[in-house]
Amino acid sequence: MPQFPKPFFVKARNIWRVQIEGKQHNLGPNRDQAFRRYHELMQAPKAVASELVVGVIDGFLEWCQRHRSKRTYQGHLWHLQRFVQQLPKAATMTVDELKPHHVISWVDAHRNWGPTYRRNAITSVQRAFLWAEKLGHIDKSPVRYVEKPSADHRKQVIQESEFRRLLATIKGLHFRDILEFCWETGARPQEANAVEARHFNAARSRLEFPPEEAKGKKRRRIIYLTERAVEIVSRLAKWHPKGALFRNRFGRPWTTSAVNCRFFRLQKKLGTKYAMYSFRHPFATRLLESGVDPLTVSALLGHADGAMLARVYSHLGD
């Protein structure tokens, strides 16, 4: 007697799936809709033109989780979950039904998104379907040619007096510590979030990230610490010998979303919206203005060469 495939529930992702002829199909989170979709597939499996949109996205995220960094995976997850939530009939929409206007409408509905954020959101959607195309899951990405806005150039340069005014507004050590650390060292926001006690070389007053934990994963990243930065890192290393050094008042590591929430609240008091990168740029600006050569500044910032510095900090000439 032939054995027919049966739908099964994936609790970790809150979705129903079924495997037919060696190919898994995402049936969506709703049980009734999932079984209706299952019967459609069983009645005419050859007539199904393509995978479900949620199936492609789910498969792409699973692949990212295995083959890309945690930060990359979380970035795509953040955008793609929100993209799916606004799709009409998201649980049953096929790739053939997905059109570029679905992506454009989603992005345009968020008028508070800047050009860089809009670009990143569109990129996440495009990468999911290009991945599916390259692996043969679909014939052609339906969103390949969606136009993306140019990214903003980060030119917010904070003066010392402005930074001190900002610190005076912040109550408690937790947020002050991570801001002062970035101001003193020029570390990338993701580096500040990833710092642990094991990275701290107290004898040489620096942080050492092995290549596999550094950006690009090709060379180790050294972050040199000022006296103030050493004081902050030493204290936090005693408090948190394992795990992230910089944590909020609840003991949880800072995330991009949590930091942005703090900056939005500070905007109401100060009238200016800051970002973590706002504290990396003044570090480079101070060094360049004091006469440190660009190649040394590039090395301190963790750049592979001086090209990035030349592009981003060209405004100093003005």
C-alpha cells in the first residue's frame, strides 16, 4: 500500500511543512490553511508553478543561520519577518504572485526610514530570492530589479562639548559605559556589543579579536584602549567574566534595537538623533585633525586599507 506524505508541525518556527517527492513545502502557521494547501499540492503536484514566498524566505533564513554570522542572520530576520507580515495572503502567496510593487509599497509605507535603512530592507528581500534562484528552488527572482536608494554617508561629527552634554543627560553607568568606550576607542558598534573579558589583554591595554570573530574574518582586530577605556573595560571584566561586557540595567547585552530606543528617548531631550557610529567618527576626526597620518588612523579603525577612510572622511577638507 503506498505511503502518502503527511504534513508535520515545526514547533521551533511555528509553521506546518510537508515533503513531497523530496522537496519540502512551507504550508504556513495556520493549521486549516496548511491542510488546504497540502490537499492542493497532493491533487496537482505538477501544476504548482513555484514555492510559497514564506517557504523561500524560511529556507533562506535557515541557510543564513548555518552559513552566515549571527549578526547577518539577525539583520535579515528582522527585515524579512516584517516584510512577510504585511503581504496580502502571506500564508498562501506563491513566488509567481510576488511582484516588485509589494516590496516598494512596504518600504514606502515607512516614511520614517532613511535611505540606508530602506536600502538594507530591500536588499534582504532580494537576497532571499536570489539565493533561491541560485539553488534552483525557483526559476527567477521576481524582485531582482527593484531599485534601491543610495545609502546615506555618515557625516555626523560630534564635538567634545556636545558629547559631554549628552553624557550629562544619561542617568546610570550602563549606557554611559558603552558610549564612552566607543568615543575613546573608535570601535564599531558591533565590536562594542561583542566585547568579552577574554578579549581583554590588560598587560598591553588593548582588546584582541581573533580573525574568526573580526569583521571580514580574515585578520585579527586590535582595539587600543585609552586610560578611560581601560578603566571601563577592567571594571566590567570583573563584573562579567563570561559573556558580553556591555549590558543594560537588566543584565542583558545591548542590542541594536535597544540602543536605538535609548537614542530616540534622548532625542526628545536634546533635539538630535544620534547613532552608535556617531561616536566612531569623532575618534577618526580628532586623530586626523591632530596630524596623525591617514594610514595609522585606518589601522586604528580596523580598516584593511586607507580607501574607506578617504571616502568617508573626505568632508574634513571642507
